[in-house]
Amino acid sequence: MKILDFLFSDAVSADLKATNKKDLIEEMVGLMVEAGAFEKKNKAKIIDVLMTRESLGSTAIGQGIAIPHGKTDCVDKLVAGLAISKKGIDFDALDGEPAFIFFMLAAPVDSAGPHLKALARVSRLLKDKYFRESLKAAKDKEDILELIAREDAQLS
């Protein structure tokens, strides 16, 4: 499974405007709606799914990374967006550090396998400190997609 198989390239941003968790989720869901990953009519429902998941425990995994994710009947396949916050956002990470890299995933309700494989793939990709620093320094969407494509090729 390659990241570019489920990442919507138009749902990639190198400069998020959000300053808190709720605004970040709303901004990223908005990007994914614009990219065609979600239907506009389902925007509020998807935000609710992601915020409910966050209430169970933060999806910030430390080292400046958060992977907000959830299962919803609003999608029929795994979809993802990726965004960078230049300032960082308090996302209730276990290490107490702000998150800068946000990888949002949404999967169909009945899809445990692909959802877990995607989470594992994203986590493995983001373990590399050089890669994380390169993502944070990316100037635009094209830089980010090029970095992902390069890493995807190396991980296969």
C-alpha cells in the first residue's frame, strides 16, 4: 500500500491557518471536501466523527505528528489529506509538544484492514526525522507530494 494511493493531492497544504485542534480538523475536512474526498453535505458529520475520536484520546503521536482519523459511512474507500502547520498546534500529544504535521485519514466503517495498514504506513513513514524536517520545511503542495512520492518508492 502506497500513501499516494489514498492521499488526495488537492487535500495537501504546506501552510495551515488553524491555531487549535477543532479549527485544524475543520480546515482539513474543508480541504478534503474541496479535493472531492468528501461530499460537502457530509462535512459536519465527518468533523463530528473526527472530534469524537479525539475525545477518546489524542491522535497526536509525539515528535510533532498528529494523525486524526475515523471511520464513517460518508466514504466508500480510504481517503487522506496531509497538512503542515508552520507555527504548530497544541494537539494534546503525550510528549507535550505541539504538532506540525497532520495526516488525516477517513475510512469506511467496515474496513479495519486498510485503515490499520494506512495508519501503520503513515507512522512508519513519519518515524524518519529527516523526512519530518523536510515536510515541515516544504514550501508548497508540490514539495510535499514530491517528498511523499520519494519515500513511498523507498518503502515499497
